[in-house]
Amino acid sequence: MDMQRKTSTDPYGAAEVTGMNEMPLEPDSPDTDPPSSAQRSSVQWQTDGGSHLDMVIDQHCWPDDVVHAARPRLAMATDIACETFDWPRLEIGALFCGDDRIRDLNLQFRGKDSPTNVLSFPSYDDGAMRDPDVTDPVPLAPGEIAIAYETLHREAVQESKTVDDHLVHLWVHGLLHLMGHDHEADEEADIMEAGEIRVLARLGIANPYADFREDITGETG
């Protein structure tokens, strides 16, 4: 049976590298009633491994308990990804927004007028990784990640996952995109998924693609 490949992080074909090297983390909101500055926080999370996560969080969309739980887990996921793939320390810009904002970004940068779960905006700043004489480089800034809470929550419910685990998966998925991975072709997708599974396993998160593979195996025709 000829079927279009999809992933559990990207059931609608949305979580792709955009190819854009800039993402305005705080642009004018497309919403008719945009969140005020009091509802949007800018914070920096530092990981134990020395990476920096520059977060812009729409508090109107993202519950405090989800953000509080995310901080240590995303920091740990970043460090584990750096260790697993031999990456240097990273400086990641991130926008935690709602469906309206990510729909606007999806339309602006990808021409798709619909919300999605995660968008990655690579900067292609890989100079530090290619210089063998740099022993303690400044953090590499590979780009920015945007994640929409409503879609994150909806997918977690549909797939019987916790919001926390699904968020970590989307984060790792976004990191791999920023570092040059893609899933346009099956072979590339296999490599990318295997990398995600390795990192998530070290965080105690089950293989997010297992159910999808079982569905394929069970198909006939």
C-alpha cells in the first residue's frame, strides 16, 4: 500500500524546517486581541551543561504548571541531546505561543494557513562546530523553535500522552531540525526518529513512534 509518511510529532505534515534564518519572537500579533506585555514573559533558562534557552512565553496560552514542569525537563533534554550527538553548548531562542500565533507564522513562512505543533527556524550558524581548534566555543546559536500550546495539548490527548512528555518530544524534534536533520525522505526520517528515540529513552519517555509503526504493520491492501 502506498501511503504518505507522517510522524506522531507531525500528524499533518507540519513540523518541518522552514529554511528561514530569522524568526521574530515578538512580532506584532496577528490576533485581534493580542496578549499584553504583562501576559508575555521573556526568561532565560540555563542548563547544567552550559546551554542557554531564551524563552518568550505567552502566559495567556501556557499554564503556569506546564511551564514550571517544562523548565528542568527541556534543560535536561537539551544537555542529553548535546551529549548524544556531540554538539557544543547551544543557545536556543524559543517562542511558546498559541495556535493563532503559530498559524500566522506557518502562513508567513510556509504558506500553510493552519496551526501546527512546532516550527523550527535554523540559522545555519555552524562555524563553531566546524573549527577543530576551538576547544571552548561560545554557545552555538542554531536557530529558534516555536511551539503552540493548544495543538500540543490536543495531540497529547489524542495520542494518550502526557503534555509534559509530548512537549519534550517536540522540543527534541525541533532541536534536531535546527542541527540539520529533516524527514522529507524516508531514510532521513528514520535517522531523525532514531535520534529522537535515543534522547527520549534517556529521559524515561517511551518511543513516540511505536504506535504509528504498529498501525502500518497492521494495514492490509
